[in-house]
Amino acid sequence: MIRHFSKIKPKTLLYLGCGAGIKGINDYTFKKYFKVTGVDISNGMLKIDRELNAEVKYIHGDMREIRLKTLFDAVAIPDSIGYMAAVKDLRKAINTAYRHLNTGGLLLIIARIRDNFKENNFLYTGSKKDTRITIFENNCITNKTNYEATLVYLIRRKTKLKIYTDKHTIGLFNLTTRR
């Protein structure tokens, strides 16, 4: 999509909020087509990213405020844009992306929008050797601009079970949000 819709031939990509989601699969894919610079607020996630994708340059920073001295042919904010739970933070993140784009460059944002969001539940499972993991995810709209994603992790190693929970507040804006 980036190469197809860009007005210039994109060679460099800034990935804001790169994290280590899905074991760095976005970075793995992006680096096949672009010279990638990833930015994330979590040093722990960046450590995992560096182990998985040594060819990518990773920088610790907040997508709302980081200012690099480099412009990029494309900027991507897949999924992590959801952590902008307030309109002011959403605007800051988009402003950061804009400030780092070359003329004719392309901004890719992948986000859930309020207009077509449905509360729902998901179940994920997987296993490797003697470890089995089951994750339950419940999504619930909590106010006009947010939803809550609650996750329950069941991790069984051999016969021993551990249960963890995690809760995320995620931005959920209308497509026409302008504030």
C-alpha cells in the first residue's frame, strides 16, 4: 500500500510506536522494502525488537513528542495509534508524523474508528513444547472517545497454570474528529 499510493518512490520509513507486537512482524515486513527507523516509548519492547530485527534502527521516544533530524519517505503508525486515548494526544502523534515526512511522502495509520466499532470478545490460543497459552480479550466502550481492552492470559507450563490480567484504555474516535 505504501509503495502503491505514495507520490514519491519510498525508500525510508519511520515506524512510530513500533513496540514488539506480534513478535516484530511489522518491522520484519517493512525492512524488506524500506530502510526502517522504529520509535517506541518502551525500552523493554525496543530490546525485543533489536533482537528480532537487527537491521532496523531503534530509538527510544514518545510518538507525541519525538523530533528527529531526519525526514522519511513514509511514516507508519499501525495499531499503536490506539494508545492515543485523548484527542490532544492523537493530534500530537499525527503532528509528529507530519513533521517527519518528506514532501510527497505517505502517512499510514491503522486505527479502529468509532463509526464502525463493535464491542466484542476474542480468543487466541497457541502452544510450543510444554507451554500452552490461551488469551481472552474483551472490548467494551467506556465513553465517547475510549474503549477498554481487557485481556486474561492463561499460561500453562507442563501442569502448572499461571493467570495474568492486563487492561488497556484505547482511543476510539469518529472519522470526522477535528478537535
